[in-house]
Amino acid sequence: MTIKRPAEINPDPLFKAFETLWASLFTSSVHLDSALSKLTPASKSALASFVPVLLRTPASLCQGLGIGIPSGEPWKVSLADLATWKPALLAASRFSELRAVGAPFPGMTLEADVSDFPEWMIQDWQDEWGKQGAQDLARILGMEAPLSLRSRRAIGAEGVLKNLKKNNVPVRIAPSVLAPFGVVLSGYAQVLNTDLYKEGAYEIQDEGSQFMALFALWPELFGPRLQKIPGAASAERPWSLPEVPEKVPGWTVIDACAGAGGKTLALADALQGRGRVFAYDTSAPKLTALRRRVSRGEFTNIQTIALQEGHEEDTIGKFRKRADVVLVDAPCSGWGVLRRNPDIKWRQTPEVRARMPQIQKRLLLVYSSLVAPGGRLIYGVCTFRKAETTAIVDEFLSEQPEFERAQGGYLGPESSDGFFMQAFVRKTSK
């Protein structure tokens, strides 16, 4: 059978931009955001509303567009062949046709199901959370990722709400029900061009990520919201948003895997500038980005420290048993953020999943040495895979008897991304 070349399917320039972007996702290690950033502004704006839908819900979207998919695809297709996967090209062609005539695109009304996820992934979910649990996770993780902001504590969520409404942001805005300083938007909006943002009054940050930072500081306040299973909040366990203490101590806090610093900034702001927050990471570009955010927000209690992977102890040894709080937000399989990074489920390999628990356990052991007697160690990941969550906790406690288990559990995915977090306390000497 002769397969049409993409240009024969649709010669539209937008389609050609899609072809290039789509191929890059499966022939390189580039992430979706980076691939989109390389397009012209017009193509980026258009494809940013289409490609994530295709990645999140390939089977449901193709069905909605009347495009047939062979049984088992796209999940049984090799990465090399996915770069030119015909149903994706046909869906993109249909999208450009609908857009050209101003017709509605069905992507926003889709409800995902298990066919929109790899069979191996659904099987893992069923093994760990049951058939209904897997179906619920597929439905939630096929939705559009939520957009939420973290306001500076001094301004508060209400202050940001009022300002955004004055700026006529064209979506519904509401205070978060998970994070005291959070603001939730009902859809995408231009929120990075306001004077308030330029002054450092708020940052884009998922509610669950905000929650983890506050949990690290006050697990006794935020721990009761966590659950034994991932997914929607249980109606049987009502929870009201706690008030963050007005008086905060001058703690020494370490964000051990800081990245670009979303939680670093949240920790420092929650402490109202008191104490010291040390941001560690092995990525120089991420720390550079964090320093820019620190400068924009005029934080004075944050210090960034670059580490060499595998040799972290060479730098951190001087803090041994001196930190009041250590947050280890470790690298993970990322299943809790599949709405935000849907390319994960297309490209993740068994080797990556097998390697994650080893990395997490090593990092937890390395950074646990920094916790002072009576201090807290917080382990967090944006996944709900048991091998990376409860199994890591059990292994750590079996090897580190000087720590005891405190609050912990799963958060989301639902209104927030999906997370697991566990607090430990280093025992004091008798």
C-alpha cells in the first residue's frame, strides 16, 4: 500500500509546522514546550491548543474526528514510526481545515478513557488501584491541565484576585481550596504580562506543588488532606483550608532538588523572609532561572548552590544534622503530571521506570544526613506508582531507624496535579 506523504495530505503551512513538531517529539529528547517554542508565534499559538489534546487523548480525539485507528495503536507503534503516524497527521489536517473555516474543534469536550493510555500503564494502574481506579485516573489525566497561581503571602490570594479582575482576565478566577495563597483560573489566560506579575506578586504554580511546600513546613496542618489512594478527594473525609501561622521561626530549610525553584520560592515566601532557604540542584541552567526569579521577587532569604550529580556530599557535608526542614522533591516517573506533560506516556521506557526508585532512594539517604535531631525530612514525588512512593518510604525506614514516620499520603490528581508526600522526623537523643 502506498502511504501519502504529509504534503499530499494537507499543504497548509500550519500542517507543515505540525509535521516538524510532531516528528521532533519522537526522534529527539525535546519536550513539548521546547518544541512549541521553536515555532513562529502564529503556529505556536494554534498548535498549543491542538497538540496537547492529541497527546492526551489520541484515541478519543481521532474517534471524534472520524479517523480510524488500527487496534492497539498508537501504543504498539515504535518511536521511529510514531514520527509519521498517519492518524496524527490526519487529525492535524482536520484541525487545520476546521480552523480555516472557523468551525469548532472537539478537543475541549472529550472525555478520556483507558484507550488513550498505553496498555502497560493501564495494567499497572489496575494492579495497584483496581479497574475502577484505573478508569478514574485515565479520565482525570486525559483532561486539560489546570492553571493556578501562587500569590505572595504579603499580598494574598484576594489581592491577586482583585487585580486580575481589574485587568479583565477573560476566565473565571477563584481562590484555591488546597493552598492558602493559591488562585485558580478556569482556563488559559495571559497572566505574565501584568504589572503585578512583573513586580513579583505571583508565580504560576500548580496547587499541589504549593501544597507540598506548605506541607514541608507544617505537615501537622496540611497532612490531614492527604489520602491513602490517588485521585479525587474523598467526600467521607471533609477538610477545610488551614490558616498558616502568622509567626514563623527562623528555620534553616533545604530544597534538595530545587530545579527552577517553584517550591523554593513558596518556602521562602511562606517564611516571610525569615530563616534561610538553600536551593540545591545539579542543573546550572535551572539554578540560573531560579536566580532570576529570586531577583524579580526580591527575596533575601534564598541561596542557590550548584551540586555535582553523584558527588553531592562533597558540598553539603557542612550542613550535616543542622537543617530544620529538608525537602527531597525527587525525580520520578511523572505519572501525576501526565496532563501537563502528556508526551511522557508516549516515550517512557521500562528502563526509566526501573531506574527511578534507585535514584529516589539514593537522594533520600544522602539528604537525610542534613536533618537535625527533631527536624523534618520530607519526601515528595509527582507520581502515584507504589514502587516510587510507599515502597521507598518502607525501605528508607528499614535502613534508617533514627527516623520515624509522620504524616503522609497522596494528593490528586484532580484539581491539582498528582503527588505523593511523606514526612519523617529524626528522633532526638535520649
